[in-house]
Amino acid sequence: MTDRETQTAAYWGEAFEIEESDLDYLYNLLLEEETPLSTNEMALAIIERRVEREAQAAKRREQGTTLYRPKDTYTAGQQLVFSALDYTSGIVRAVRPGRNPELPPFDVLQVDFGEGRPLREFAARLEHHKLNQEEAGGGLGELRAPEDLFAEYGATIAAKLEARLAANPDIARLAGRWFPRALLAAVNIGHLNLAEAVLDMAGGGPLPTDELLKDTGLPTNINPRLQAFSLHYALQEDTRFDEVGPTGQVLWYLRRLEPAEVAQPSRRLENTAPAADLNRLSPTLLDLVRELDDEFSPAPADLEPADEVTVTLTYPHRRLGTLPISPRLAHLFPTALEAPRVRFALIDADTNEVLPAWVVRGGQYVFGLADWYQRHEFPAGGHLVAKRGRQPGEVIIRALKRRPTREWVRTAAAGPEGRLAFLMQKQLIGVEYDDLMMVASGNQAQVDEAWQRSQALPFSRLVADVFRELAKLNPQSAVHAKTLYAGVNVARRSPPGSIYAELVAHPYFALVGDAYWRFDQSQWTE
């Protein structure tokens, strides 16, 4: 194998830098192609350029010279090129006999590489040496192809290239592709108004750029990909439009027609609990943190993605018609390179109904299940299954139904002075559920008002108040840690780690065994 620099890991490693000449080359390439290119396509182009540049340099150095091969015989004054030294050329200044009793007779060449460098010695008339296998011309047949180099080093090069391109105001990036801003097709306000009208007629969207192009009247005498890229760029710069496609797709929606919970992450689902040191929790509590799979809990290091996940719905997600993007669920839902919102399809496993839904990446939740929850009379604490759909960008959901029966269940209500309270009421339940997590809702408006009042309470006081309310429902006045998590989340969105940190931090919480706790009033001070 040749020892050319571009064939080595060291060349493409951490020390590799994108040169200005690389950027000039890419700019000219975009001009010639008249087509936006992805970061990976341009990274491959840089590799091809560097390999070709090195090959050309080697050929220039070889002109009028002889490739050094240890088996050949040389005389003083000859000019040689050395493949093992990146095809550097040197002049033989002297030849003397070599001395090594373990080898047959051979010569030693003293070679001058100029620029004041010391003479270096090389063997000649040496029949057995790996360099003898190279053909004149540098062994080009053994060079790795640029595609092979990209497969091994492309990710590093692409990351460095992306950083350089992002810092260049003259290059526009859209959906992972780049093109000079100055050469984009002209898109005026009239074109954009037509695009808005098309989306309006489609209920807001989503529609791909190609669909909008049919009715916007852009010139047709330019490269179709550049035409789409130019419209894409203009739409992105106009606040009326929102790009909501998953990775690999470009879909457009009208912002003014997006649901409020999609346009802006909901306060009801915002984690305002203090950060917790999970190292202070007992193994039992740590196991519960993992089991509850809250979207604001850290993902376990040994988590293995599954194609089907059972979810226990919490109260705030039931109230807003959302589903958490928790560590176990995250891989099932589509994501995007840049778009903060992603439109996709949920499929009801029982009816095959398509439910338009949204991934709200900033809020770590999926929006669009309110009607589905209502139709199935799905309670907080109920079980559903989510699994990968048959088509990319689809997720299938199924309620774990059972024969409906009336049961006494924990119910959120408004207490004195509008504070959050809990009582036991009979509710008709038609899905499987976790009894420790069940929280039905009484008067929804009153519970919402209690939620609003709870926002002003210090977190420690909130947890204590909810605990004491829940303790009233149990003859032993004991509260399970899972129930406390479910109850606190009616009042304020909080991951279990923050709630359980309160249990271990204050003496008025007393462990009675098996993850049940009591409130020691003697340790409590207002």
C-alpha cells in the first residue's frame, strides 16, 4: 500500500482543517452544478479534491525522475522520487557498498533533498523489500477510493465543514443542503402570497415544497432542485411559514393555523421543579425513577430501544391531549435536523384511523391525542401501547382496553381556598391502569384553577401539601412514592427525581417500607 498522506488516518483525523481553497472549490462546484449540495456530498468532494491534488503533485515530482525501488542500481547524480516520503524527489550524491553479513551484497545511496537538509541513506541492489512491489507511477492501483475514505472519515470532515459553512453569511443552508445566497432564484412577495393561499386551502398544511411550486409561478427555466431550494429559502425567511417535516422531508405549515400547544410549548408541561441529585436516592427510589420513564429523567445507560413500549399516562398529558417523549419512547417518534416542530401521523391500532399529530421538540411531548383520549374515556394512570408504524414517520397507538366497570378511584378536586385536594369517587374505567398512578378529574375548571394557584407555592411546600392530601385517602395515612409523583404532577409538572429528593431531604417524611411513606406532623413547621 502506498504511504501517501491522504491514505492515512492521521491526515483525516483531529488535525484536519478545511482550507480556504476547499471552500473556493466548493463554491465553484455549486456554481457549475447549479444544484444545492448536502454537507456529506461536499465532504466527499473535498476528499476527492485532496486525493486528486496529491496525485497530481506526485506526477509533477516524478517528471524527469526515476521512482526509487530498493532492487535497482543507481549512480551518483541521478534524481529519484521516493513514494514513502510523499513522492519527494532527491539527488543521489554518493554510492558506497553496504555492510551487513546477514544480507547479500547491496549498495548504500546518500541522497540530498535540498533546502539545507542532511543527507539521508537508502539501500539499493536489495532484492527483497516491500517497496519493490510498487509499480512505476506510485502504485496508484492500490490507493483507496475517495468513497472508501469518506466511509471511514466522512463524519469528522462533515462536522468541520458544516461549522465553516454555517459561519459563512454568503451560503444558505436548508434541510441539510447549501447554496450561495446571491444565486438563488428571485422569490417575491407575490409568490409567497400564493404559497400562503395554497396552504390555507389545505387547512394549513402540511405540504411539500414541490406542491407549492406548482402554483407559485416561479420561472421554469432554472434547475428544478435550485427552484425548489430558492422557494424553500424564501419560505423559511417569512414568519408566516413553518417547516415541519421530519428528517429527510421538507413540509410546510401556516404558523397561524398551528395549535397553541404546538406553536409554543405549554406551561402545563414545563418542568419547573428544582434539579435533584439522584445519587442521594435509595435503590428503591432509583428503580421507580427508571420505571416511571419521565421525559425529564435521564435516560438509563443500558436502555435498549424497543419497537413497542407500554406507557402509563400522567395527569398533565391527559389534560392537554399529549404524550411524553420519554427515554423509552423517544426513538419511536420522528425528529428533524432543525425544525422545532414535526408533523406526523399517529395510527389507531383498533380502527386504523389516522390522527394528525405533532412532535414538539422543545417541550419533549407529542400533541394531538385529546380527541382520542376522550373517545376511549382514557384516564390518567391508564395504559396504552405505542409502537413503530408500518411507514416511516408513523407511530401506532393502542389503548389496553378491558370490560368497563365502576370503581373507587383517586380524583383531583378543588379544596378550601381553591387549593388542590383529592377524594375518592366512583368512575367508569374501561382500560387497564396502574392503581397507584390513577388520578381522575372532578370539576375540570376548578382543578385548573387549583393548578394555577399551586404555581406560587415553593416546591417543598407543594410536595408536602400534596402528600398530606393523598394521605387522607389511606386508612394507614401512607402514600406510595408513585402515587406522590402522580399527585404532584396534577399541581405542577415535576420529574420523579425532584419529588423523591424531597422525601429523603426532610425529617417529616418517614419511610414505612415497600416505597410507602408517612407524614410525621411532629417534625413539620409552617
